[in-house]
Amino acid sequence: MKDILFYYPKGHSAHSEIGHPERPERVEVIKQALEAVDLWHDDRLLYPIDIPTEVLYCVHTAEYLKWLKTTCQNAQHIDMDTYTTPATWDLAHQTAGGAAGIAKAVWNGDSQRGFALTRPPGHHATPKQGMGFCIINNIAVAAEYLLQYEDAKRLAIIDFDLHHGNGTQEIFWKRGDVFYMSTHQSPLYPGTGSVTEIGSGDGEGKNANFPLPPGSGDEAFRSFLNELILPLLYEYKPEMILVSYGFDPHWRDPLGHLQLSAQGYGDLIAGLTKWADTHCEGKIAIFLEGGYDLEAAAACSLSVVYNLLGQKWVDSIGLSPHPEGQSWQGVLKKAKEIWKL
């Protein structure tokens, strides 16, 4: 068994637009940081798998995928913020296949941990619409693949991106086989993710949102992990944890106003990894979403990988120069009342 496997989106630089924050350098700086500390090796790289049609069509509608293919062929925008190129269609499918491949490798015990550098990102992509820089919902495809092809019954998706993963929430909103939880800045794009949004139908009580006010940092994230996320995992008993990893909660990120440090991010992953080791045979995998400061990208990604591997790491950037706010405590109290914790 490998200690960790990576997926790298070969050729992803063909998906780019001049001046856009979702740019190839986001992935390249992570790769370079891992190479510099001798963690990135050819024998740790995993190639994407072909996504079965029935998996893709459970995540996105046939109408959206047909429209998306034409949109990419014409290099048109999906919306004002979300561009495509003639290469985007193939790259998005390749990346979704990489996400599924990483999830499969961890599920089957070929690797203890997994980290998919999924680009284009995915967690805003709804069944019917790409948006927010996202084309295909990679982590949803990975989860659906495990459910359909690897006999998984209960999965947890934890979303630590700056923005709420409205697409992932919508895909699993009425389902009980995936518990979606999200920490995200609020108010902020896309405007979803209220603490009262808990799912419906079979998915009622399987969707938890923890909207953090600007200024929330390490203490806030640590409190939500220990007092809400981990207790909810204990109740649900997932067979594997999948993490939407956006490094944009870091205090350096230009699009957000949270105060999380790279060390704080690593502590979150360490907490989830320890839980996974005890309760689901160590099955945990990370999938890249947003994040737009390159120095934060390198630091947060090193912190995440070292903590996945249970190794010590020193944060060279350190804490935010601004003090952490405390207004998150009211959200914590309300969330604990909703979830009876």
C-alpha cells in the first residue's frame, strides 16, 4: 500500500484565461512545493479512470452536459465568471476521472491517503449548471463512483473552501448516502449555505452548514471541527471521508476575509485523519477546489499533506497580522441548537 497517491491534471494549462484568478499556477505551485520536499514522485502519481456514463448522469443532467460540450467547443463563458476553452471539455472529464481514481485507490486500500489536484474545480457545479469557476463537480463524481461501483453505502463530504459548495449540496440534498458539511464565509458568493439548510426527504439531517462571519480564524475552525463536525461524523458513521480542499480560507487570500492559517488548516486535516484512522480504516482523500494566493497555496498544501501522513510541519507564513473576530460564536451556538449537540 502507498502512503499517499496524487492526481495531477496533465495538460490543465490549456484551460486558462488571461487575468482570471482560476489559473494554472494554482496547481503548479502546489506541485512545486511538494517536489521541493521530496513528496512528489512518479510512483505516487495516479492516472484518471474513465467515468461511466451512469455515474456522470447521476451528478449532471444530460442536457447540461450536451450544452457544456458545445460551449467548450466554442470557448464561450458558462457565466460571467466561468470561462471555457476548446480543451476544457476533455480536461474537465479527465479531472473528474482523476478524482474518482483517487477515491477508488483509497477505498480499495491501494493507498492510505489521496490528494487529487482537481482542476478545473467543481463544488459549485450543480446538476444543471456550471458556475463559480466550476465545470464538472469532481468530488460528487468521486462519491457517486464509490456508491455505484465500489459498494459504498455511507460517505461524508467535508467542504473547507472559502465559498459554500452549493453544487455539491444540491446534488445530494435529498439523499441519505452522502452527508455534506460545509464551513464557509458568509455573506459571500454564492449566497447559499445557511445554518438552517439541513437537507430534505431522505437527505434531511444529512446536510450541515456552518457559515462563518468575516474575521473567523483558527479558533473558529477548531471549535466547529471539535464541537460539530466530528460529533456529526460519529453519529453518521461514514465509511470514507472526502474533503473539498480550497485554500482560500487562508488569511492571505484576495477573495475572502477569513483568518485561517496554514497550520490551522493542517490541524483540521489532522483531526479528520485521526477520526478516519479510528472509525473508517483511515479512508480519507482530498480534492482541490478554490484558493487564489500562490504563497498560501504552497503552505496550505504542504500542511495538508504532512498532516495526512502524520508528520510534523512548520508554518513559515504564520498567523494573520489581524486579530481573529469572535462573532462566529453566535453561529456555533445556533448550529449546536439545530443539531442538538
